[in-house]
Amino acid sequence: MEETSSFRIVFGGSPIVKVIDFFLDNREFDYSLTDIAKNADVGWSTLHGFWGNIVKLGIVLKTRKIGRAELYKLNLNSPLVKKLIDLDLDISKKLMNEEIHKQKLKVTV
């Protein structure tokens, strides 16, 4: 069973959140739309419904083409993406600190 990321705990499991979360966790590599849909657990037609907006906002950029498949990567130069990365990190720290605090309370009780 897969553990839910802190980003998805806060923002939910909507398809667009799943895709952004996937890219935040896998920012080193580029992926085809088929791989993105599969790894983010989002339907192909659902992904195509909002994919244009993600590209238009500059969250991802096309890196190359292999055969007919276009590959995309998180746009680490985008100010919006930098804020998403910072937000993801801040959420993770906050939830981790809350869990540490809960564990300390359990130990002292």
C-alpha cells in the first residue's frame, strides 16, 4: 500500500494534484504523457483535459521527442514551480514536526 504524500494530504487527490505531486517527487527525469498518466494514477483522457494548462503555465516543459512520444519535465526555472517546491517542503516539515510532537506526548504519558 502506497503512502500518501504530504502534498496530497493537504491538497487532496484530484488528478491535477496527483500529476503535480508526481513531478515534484520525480523532478530529475522527463516522462511521456503515457508514463505520467500511469505513474500519477490518472486516466489518459483526464490528463489530456488539463495538460494544456500545465504546459501553458510553465509548470512543465517539453524536453525531447522519442518517436511519436513527447517527453516533459518539471520546469525548475519557473518561479511558480519554485514556489510549489518550497510549499511542498514547508508542508512536509510542518507535518513531520506535528508527528514528532505527537510521539513525544505519547512517550511522556
